[in-house]
Amino acid sequence: MRVVCVGDRFISAASFAHAAKEAFGPDTETVEYSTRWPDEAYGAVEGVKESSGSVDEIAELMPGADVLLTHLGPVTATVLARADRLKVVGITRGGPVNVDLAAATAHHVPVVYLPGRNLGAVAEFVIGVMITMPRGVVRGSAELVHGRWSPRAFRYETAGPELRACTVGLVGIGAVGRRVAQLLDAFGARVVAYDPHVDRADGIELLDSLEAVLSVSDIVSVHSRLTDETRKSFDSKAFGAMKHGAYFVNTARGEIVDEAALLEALDSGQLSGAALDVFDPEPPGPDNPLVGRPDVIGTPHLAGASQQVSSESVLRVVREVAAYLDSGRMEHCANPDALKE
């Protein structure tokens, strides 16, 4: 068996190769290709998004390959056209946006992906900023670095609330949103949520509209997928519907937020602060007014990054690929039509 392993500096080609040999046997031929992500930004190529690596260089590795394992490598029509023996592609992503699914289906190549692969890391990050943002931890640390011992934290009007005193609104309750709700339960927070695709969720108080969630929440956290409906759904109307002085968290996608409207909400005092792990575009330009504000925690799309995400994603995807090769079935297939005769 020949396995092409396309890795990067987070999920390495070597880790794919090691797991493949463990699963498929020591005689498995592995070919390793490494990209420079995250030191070099990912981008769009041949109709796929968030990809890293040369289409032509990866395509040259594909003849004779039975399996392609990758994190961010572009799996495009060009790559698939050179894959004369490919049986399956394994992607360590929660959504296979770096794969041309139509081309994979046309070549009868199923794509394994890993929904919820980083839910633990993202959920812990969200809880972290829900604690540190209202309590002024980041602002206070930055002021101390610059030699100022700020009294803000002990003025009643600027001291932040504990989570047990907050109503937290979750917009979107997929795997990450549900894990956030579980963690919030330990703090004693009231959790409300809106998700038009969910009818019930144990332990979560579902409200019947986005506006209902926004109007009662002290902290709002976004966990929606980017769709035509959610693109820029957090606009001036949405921020205006939030409680005065509330906090906003976005670890989903930057395109969900109208950044100009968010800036206006912060400037007016409608919002007390925001924590943004994602921007539109990424990376944000040096003139982005949201970056560097004392009331904004900005991070470089790192909520889903942990050592466990890297190591466990490799094992999960190789396990699913091995199960497919053994039984013809897979738990998470992004293009089920490819499995049809």
C-alpha cells in the first residue's frame, strides 16, 4: 500500500506516516510532503479554501497512491486527476474545505473528515475568554507591562461579573457549542441558545429566535457555520439587540461578523468588549481598528490549536480510513455519493 502524507508544522507528515504504518503494517510505503503552514498563511486555490501546499507538487506524488492523508493540502481536480489508484482521502479537518468534493466524487474517492475534531480545545478557549474578558485580565496585564497599576478592576462600575452571575447565549449548538454549555454548567451560569437546525438539546435552554437570545445574554458566543444565511448575520441590528454592556465572543468564522458594526457597538458602549479569534480577512490588516483596542481580545485563529488536537486527529482519521479499507464503511464521509456503485 502506498500512502501520501501531506502535513505541516501543526500536524506533521511524519505523524501521518507513523500512524499509517501502525495501522496498515510496517511494509506500507509512505511518501511525506510538508508545507510551511502556519508560518505561511493558507489560501484558496482551484476552488478550494484554507489550503496550504503546491497543487503541482502534490499532484506529482499521487500516481500509484492508495491513500492520501492531509490536514491542509489542496485536494483539487488537478491532484485527483493524477491519482490513478486512489481509494480514499483522509482529512483531519472538521470541514473538508480544502477538498474539491465534486471532483473526488467524480473519481469515486470518498473523503473522511473529522467533525468536532477540536471541540475540546475551542470550548476551553471560549471559557477562558469568558472569564478573562469581563474581569479585565488581558487589559490589566497590558497596562502593567507598560508600567501602569490600573485601579479599574476595583471600581464597582468596571469590575466584571463572575460566570455564575451571567446568562450566556450560544448561537449555534453543534459539537463545540454543546461542549461549551457543559463547561458553563460547572460554573453555574445560565445557558440559553438559538440554533434553527436543532429542536432540543439536553441541559440547554433553547429560545425561539436569535433576538431572544441576544436580548437576555450578558455574554454571546458564536458557534455557527458560515453559510449564506449566517454571513454578516452579526450586523448593527444584531448588536443593537444585545443587552447594553454585554460581551461578544467569536471563534467561528470572521465573515459572520460585520466588523464595522462591531466597531460601532464598542465605540458607543453598547458592548463592553469582544473576544475575536477570527477575522475577515485573515490575517487582519495593520489598519484594522479592532486590533489593539483595550476592549478587544484578538488572537490569531488559535482556539482550535492544542497538542491533543494534532495527535488525536491523526489517530482518528487513520482509524477511519483503515475501517473503510477493511469494511467499505466509514463514520464520517463528506461525499457519500462516492460510495455508491
